[in-house]
Amino acid sequence: MSMLKKLKNIFVVEDETFVEEQTKGASSAKASSDNKIAPQPANVPKSRVDKSTPNAAIKPDRKFVDLLLKAIEDNNIEGFDYLEFKQSVQSLTKVESDESKRYQSAFAMAGAMGLTKSNLFSSAKHYAGILDAEEKKFAEAFNAQRQKQINERETKGKQLGQSIKQKETEIKKLQAEIEKEKKQLSNIESDISKAMAKVEATKEGFYSAYHMVLKQIKDDLDKITNYIK
């Protein structure tokens, strides 16, 4: 069996039991923390990834489990250490129901292999450090993607929002100017109608006088023709 396969057997039960145990553990931790006042972090930078316990209903992503276990495999310490101890604890699950006895029995067997409590702690912390290093790499990649996928769009969205507000202000200004010019146009059209009426009245007055005088002249010409031989 490959080392990675062994690690999967140690850290991940290959069925739904793993998810159920993780859910129960998260629920128990939450119930315990509900009775305490949890300290609130002050001024947490927005650029940091929230590493708090995730929603228990969300299943761990297998590809990330594999990635983390591969990192542990690549940095495995030679000899009998925390990983072999954990495997021993797990192998006792079927024969010993009491968890504390499983740990004690596994440590007794490990002692015969030269493992001390100090070495057990230091090797466990070594692998925890490997996970922390992977978390830092993930956080950097995550923040880079956030910057690319979200922050840039947020910035563009703000710019568009400001542009829309500016154009809306310009539209309101133009609408006010349009209303003002409509009134001016209406006044001009009214003035044109009045001026047209006045001009037509003047024209009619002129031609009325013109035809009156012209008629008299034509009448006189007719009379001269008839009366003077």
C-alpha cells in the first residue's frame, strides 16, 4: 500500500462515516463554545482568509484532502512518529471501544519502538506546520483569485455606478433645459401666430384700401369715356 493510501486510511475513512464524525465533532465543539463567551478578533485584515471552523454541513473537498495529505507524505519523517502512532490508534478501534485506552495502548506499543511523548508532540507539530505552510500558499492563491475575480469587478462596478450617477445628473440637467426650451418654443410659436394674424390684418387692410381707391379710378375712367365725347 502506498504511503498516500495509508495516510488516507489514517485521516479519512473511505465512506460517509468520515463526514458524519466531522459533523458530530463540529456540532459538539459548537455546543461547548455556546456556553462560553468567545473572544472576538479585533481589526482582522480583509485580505486574510477566515480560517475559523467551516459550516459542519459542508463536506471537505476530496481534492484538497488529497493535496494536504500529499504534502504530509512529501515531508514524512523517517521512523516511528506521530503518523505511525495515529495508525496504531486507528487499528485498535475494532478491538477497543474506549478512546483513552486506545491511545494508551498505542503509546505503549510505540514506546517499544523508541517513541517518546516529546517526539510524538514534536512530530505532530511538524505535520501541523506542513498544513500551515499549505494554508499560507492557499491563502495567497485565494486572495490573488479574489483580487482578480471579485475585487476588480467591484472596482469596475463602483466606476460604472459613479458613471451612471453622473449621466443621470446630466440627463436631469438636459431634461430641465429641454423643458425650459419647450416653453420658449411655445412662446415663440404663440408670438408667430400673433404676428401672422397682425401681418394678415395689415395685408387685408391695405388691399381693401387699394381696391377701394382703384375702383374709384376705374369708375371715373368709365365715366370719362361715356360722358366726354
